Amino acid sequence: MVKFLDLQKINAQYQQQFQDKLKAVLDRGWLILGDEVKTFETNFARYTKSNYCIGVGNGLDALVLIFKAYIQLGKLQKGDGIIVPANTYIASILAILQADLVPVLVEPDEQTYNINPKLIEEKITPKTKGILVVHLYGQLADMEAIMEIGFKHNLLIVEDAAQTHGLEFVGNHTRAFSFYPAKNLGALGDGGAITTNDDNLAKLLFSLRNYGSEKKYHNDYIGYNSRLDELQAAFLNVKLPYLDSENNVRKKIATQYLTKIKNDKIVLPYWDFSSNHVFHLFVIRTKNRNELHDYLLKNNIETLIHYPVAPHKQKALKNWNSLSFPITEMIHDEVLSLPMSAVLNQDEVSHIISTLNNY
């Protein structure tokens, strides 16, 4: 069976280093916000060409804390509208709601699945104060066009980079990352981070993630408990140096998929073979998704659906259920994610390609 994502195999190659890190953390006895977190924050800030990295509990917390901090700094107010792609994973929308802001859904580009800049301006009102850009599946959104709109309308831009570790970013915006185990840079549990070049924002975020405290037992803000775990930081410190090489393997596999899969029943993802994609996921589309899923499973190939239900059709967001976003709904009805990771071998890749060509 070709697993969709073989986490055991991915992490097995680091097992001895993980064991060494575990022993080092236990020997030091400092289990919260210790040296491993500080080291990772320094290294990840450098890696992302950012002035600051703030380690937090997970990717959702990273987004919520960014918005809460901007409200605290007076750059946003509760009730402000935030533009967000309609086809994103629901966490992007939950973060806006949990910060007492208002999501404003915009359809994606049918080719890239990222937010369509051509449709943003028609959704802007006097209440619209920001854009949450989501780089979906690992591909950079059209940042030049989005930044031009942001500048024109004086909108704050935040980036949901949960699926894009290792991407070459454009601009100096604040970004939220997730280290969920399945990510290109995955921990062995939950974890997240915020990167920024904003001195005041960083200072506030370091405090907000830790009960609103800069000095122990002295609380300056209504804060949260969302700290990157010391042990998860230790594991991330092991894996970070290998991220670029693993992303290169993903790109090589994606190149094979894109050049060798030939089937008019399958819509392949768009990629211009530049550095704007790290292929967290390789997502195809087909009119008969269940049929293709079953066919691949019978041929020992696991697939997943990212994501089967559009956010505006979720029970949790029932006030939106009657809204119509045709492109988003089409994408959610047709997408299927193929196996994609740095531990897929050539035989597995060839088997996937030939099986799809025979469908």
C-alpha cells in the first residue's frame, strides 16, 4: 500500500537525534520556554528572513494571537472586516471569528486555488480593515496584486503560512505557521509560530502567549497560555536543517506528476515550475471523485480530500449555509490529494502515475 503520508517513515530517519534531544531536555529539567524554544525561535526567524519568531501552541493560536495583538495595538477594532478566501481550511476563518472580527469571503482563482485578487475590491467596504492571505496547498498567492490592493485601501495584510514552510515569501508581513505533524516541517505533536518584523507587535506577542506577562507573576495584558512546547521545539530543531532538501524532493515528485500524468478525466494543479510552491499537498480534481478514490484504493494507493466541505457549508457556520460560492463549492466537490512526501520512492511514484493514466 502506498500510504498517503507515512509519518513513521518520515520521522524514523531522525529517531536517534530525537532520542538525543529528549535526553538533553530531560537532563536540563527546563520544560517550558527553555533553551530549545529560544534556539528554534532564533533559527526559524533567520530561516524566514524575519526579525522575530514567537513560538506558540499551534497554527490556529498563531492567527488568533496576531489579530488580538493588532486589536491591542489599535490597528484593528472588534467588528472590523477581514478578507479571507472562501475555500480555505476553516481554521483561517475560526481565527478571525475568535478575535471578534468579521470574515469576508472571497472566491479563489480556479487555476491556483488561492484567493482571486480580481474579486477582492468588490468585497471591500468602509468596515474592511485587513486581508488574511492563505497560501493554500503550499503555493504562494498572488502577493504583488494583493499588496497593491492593500496599499490602495490601507488594509492590514496577514499571511496564513501554515502550509508553506520553506516558501520564498514576498513582502514583510506578519505570518502564522503550523507545525502539525503532517506539515512540511512537522513536530511530533501540535506547535506553531508567528514571524514578524514589527518590534511592537513582537514584544506584545511574546507577552500575550504567556498569560500577558513579561515578568513572572506580573501581568500587563489579558493574555493566553499558548507556548511552543520545549520538547516539540527540540524536535523541530532537529528537522529544520533538512527542510529545504525535503522540499526539493517534493518538487521533483510534483514535476513527475505534472509531466507524466496524462488523463483528460483529471485536472492537474497549476505550477509554473518556479520557486513559488513547496507542495505541502498535490491536489488534483475530477468530476467522479469517489470513483477515482475507490479505484486508487483498489490499486493500493491512499488518497485524502482537502477539504470535503466548504467552510460556508459547515454546521458550525449555519448562518452562512445559504450563501453561494460556485467556484469554492466546485473545488470542494472535486479535489483529491495524491500521496506527497519526501519519503516516497520512485517505484511508488511510478505506480501512482501509471495507475492514474490507466483510469
